[in-house]
Amino acid sequence: MKKKLFIVVMFLIHSSLHGQDIKNQVGVEKAVPFQSTNVTLKPSWIKHREDLNITFLKSLDPDRLLHNFRITAGLPSEAKPLEGWEAPDIGLRGHFVGHYLSAVSHLVERYKDPQLNTRLEYLIDELYKCQQVNNNGYLSAFPDKDFDILESKFTGVWAPYYTYHKIMQGLLDTYIHTNNPKAYEILLGMAAYIENRMSKLSRESIERMLYTVDANPQNEAGAMNEVLYKLYKVSNDPKHLALAKLFDPDWFAIPLSQNEDILSGLHSNTHLVLVNGFTQRYAITQEMKYHNAAINFWNMLVHNHAYANGSSSGPRPNAVTKTSVTAEHWGVPGQLSNTLSKEIAESCVSHNTQKLTACLFTWTANPQYADSYMNMFYNAVLPTQSDHTGSFVYHLPLGSPRNKKYLKDNDFACCSGSGVEAYSQLNQGIYYHNDTTLWVNLYIPSEVYWKEKNIKLMQNSKFPKDSIIDLTISTKRKSNFSLKLLVPSWAKNTTLYINDEKQHINAHSMSYLDLNRKWNDKDKVKLVFQYDFHLKPMPDNSKVFAIYYGPILLAFESKTEVILKGDMEDILKNISPLNSENAIFLLKNNGKEYLLRPLYDIDTEAYSVYATVRNY
């Protein structure tokens, strides 16, 4: 029998639920993602990246993952402790286990892999034993005295709520994707523990404890709001809704809802994940404040704080906080050209931005979100992994010249965790649907099964290196629906064939081709994009720019800073193909030759993404 949750003080419940009818308010989506089990990746370089991730997940010893949990609970462990951020003396120990549960649960749901399934069930059973010893719902790899310190000093410990969130999210994913009841029971206990702690604190103490405006705080709370809102959707327990709302800071949400850009100096991933929580709150309560905050934040981020590939964060010498000059922050809006000298574009930030972008697409079906998601997928997320070893980077350098610094298998940094999660979900973001429409947002060899209509759509391509996409409908009877194919922002001319017959279309970039017809079995659709070279300059300096070939962000293979001469048009005219099949090009400029290739193909080579025109 599931444990009863501790009762939160009445003022919390009353203030959280006052005036709200929380029933039947989930359902704001215009475009619904397909269930993960209905989207299959076909053999391709994308599937290869997933396979590398699976190999790494299988290589980890579950008893080593459990070691700190057992020691904290007073249980014996003979396993060798993990290292890096999971070492026994590190405040965040346990966070990677949460990421691991999330990643493995997604893969188990899709592939029914017996090794991963056995591994997952073992971890849940042993974590349950650890929680039972504590006898108060608490479960973590660090002692709960860290929360005592945080509540009394408001600092001095490294992010207990951040780690607690990761574990809770891993348990929730395990329950949702594998229907493990014990994972749900553990999760309820963990929520009850936090509820009990919060019920003893004044609202002023809670706000001070979670106040993060000074950036890069030691009290980073992770996405506690997001996981608790998601838990509420499962439990329908108003106490979970009330608890989630405590982690929504008004000092952050209200200015965003009023379209005020307050991001300068803020630690990126601390605050980005809060916005993902805001989206969950809006889905439940329909409060427009949180809808507007999420939409406005995305626009601020993408247009004023992000690099060409949609990634953001890094040292910000012109920001307003002391920590912003050395760590993963946002800076003054539109001022990015002076930020390339150090490590930028934290992988966690790219992953969580991608999550937010996908959510906003479900609200609106707006192609701008699909276009941005595609850009991030190929140019911000996929470049974070080595296609040889499967290792992830913490930051994705874009300056001149830089090297990708891959995390070691024993580092277990935050971006290792985000990496294994992101690469366990590479089949997401491709297809969406409603009652009458099927959207195709990514061009990846894959298959989607639309259960409600009993049809399959199969996709074959070598995109993005090849601009031709082939789609085939499989259906037992004729079916009426609208097939919407994304025409990205970079697509200047697009050709469409249906059953080998060229169609007369007027395809605009940043839109959808809407093919509304009665589809027959074996109907074929061919989409041909025209690629060209185009520049994406810095918002504050047009002479600092990145080069794209169609959807592909190109990198200069260079051990020295890339300084070019001439005007922009001349630079582009002097790019010629060297290996078209692999999107490798040669740029001749001012007596020098530069090799250009996709950023996601760069491994250990020295490279530059942004180049500078300097005609003196």
C-alpha cells in the first residue's frame, strides 16, 4: 500500500488552490507528440549515436551507482565508489543516478532490452531498501543534514534540491515508462519528505532559501517545480500541486510574463529549468502568467542570448554579477561577440532549451519552434557527443580556435547526465499529430505508427548531408489526413513529388507544406530541398559570423584564429565542394585554404565555428 503523504499546512493548500478548478485543465496541446514506442529509429548515423549511449549505460556497475545511497542509509556496500561528481565527498552525489534512471527507462520502454530492464528493476529494488531504512520518505546519496544547513544558512551546501530533483525525475520516468509500482512508491515518499520540511518553514524562509537572483548559487534547486507538477498529473493529489508552486519564484516569473528581460547575470541552467516548470504549471492551471513567461523567455533567449545554433550560456564579462565572468551565465541582451574566448554553450542548457522548444511547439504548432528545434538538434545537441567513443562534452566551444574537451567516463558531471538522457530520446521531436494532422519536424530515417488511424509513415534519407527525403505511407485502407512537412528557414527552393509526379507548390521557408488528401497504401512523397551557404552573424557584430550549408553548421578545421578578408558575398563565393557526400568544403581566402565540415562531425580536431572579417 502506498504511503500516505504528510499533510502540508493549510495556508499552503488554500493559497495554492484558491480560485482554481484544477480538473480537466490539462490539454492545451495543439500538436501531440507520439508515444515513444510508436517511433522507431532506423539504421543511420543518428541510430549509431544512440547505440554508443546504450553501450555506455550498460557498462556501468549498478552496485557502484548504489554505493553512496547505501552508505548514506547505513547499509553495507563493498562496491568501489564512483569518482568525479559522484565521489563520496561531493555534494551532488546521486544526481547522475537520477539521469541514469530516466535514460534507461526510456530505452527499456522502447526496446524491452532484458539487460537494461533487469538493471533498472535491481536499482529500484535497492533504492527502495535504502528509503525504508530512513523511515521518513527520504532518499538520497547525501545526508539530509544538507537540507538543515540550507534552511538555516541559506547557503553553504551544494544544491541538495538540484540532486533531489534528478532522483525524483528518474523515479517518475521509471514509473511512467515501465510501470514500476515500487518506483512510484519511492517517489511519493520523497515528495512527502519535502512537503514535511516545507510545512515547517515560513513563506519568507522558503523564498530566501530558493532566491537565486545573485546567479550561480549554492542553493540551485533544479527543476523541482517541473517534477512535482508532473507528479501531480499522475497522482491528482492537490498536495503535490501546492508543493510544486512553492518552487515557482515570482521575482523571476512576473518580469518574464511582462516581457522584461532580466536574464543578464543569471546562471543559465538554474533558471532555464524553472521555465520548463512554468510550462507544466500552465498546462494544469491555465494561468496565463506562466504561459506568457515561457513564451517571452524563449523569445528573449533565442533572439538575444543564444549563439547561431541555439545554445547559450558562458562567461559574460559584461554581465552584472561577479560569478558571471567565470561560469555558465547569460549576459547583456544581444552582446555575444566578446564571449567566445572561454568555454561556452553548456550541454545541459542546450538539452533543456530543446525541451522547452518542443513544449512550445505542442502549444502552438508554430513552425518557428520546429525550425529552432531542428537547428538545435543537429548543431547544438548532436555535436556534444563523440561519434567514436560516445563521450560527451561539458561545453561546446564555438570560438577560434578551440577543441572539444570530452568528459571521462568517471567524471559524472551534470552534462554527462543530461547527455545520457538526451541521447536516450533521439526518436522524439520527429513527429507530432492531432485528430486530423501528422507533422514531420525532423528528417531522420525512422518510422512512426499512427495508432488511431492504423497507418505507418516510413522515412528514409541521409539528411542533413543529403537534401532528399523519401516518405512512404503504409495503410490497409484509404485514409484522409493532412501531412505537414516542415520547410525550414534556410530552405529557399523546395521541390515536392507525390508518387513520382512533380507537384506545383508555393513553399515558403519557415512554414509547412500541407498535403491534405486521401492517402493510399504505398503512396510515396519525395521532398527535395535546395541548399546554399549562408551566414549567421553575431547580433552585436556583423563581422563575426558562423557559416551554414543548408541546415548544417560548419566548422573550420584550424589550429589558429580564423581571420578572413573581403566582404561577405565574396567569402561565400569562394567556398567549393571537396567531399559533397560528407558535406566537406574548401574555403579559399586571402591566400589561405580552410577545410569546412559539419560541427557534429568534429571530434578531436582543433576547430573554429565563428570567424572574423578584419580588413586591415
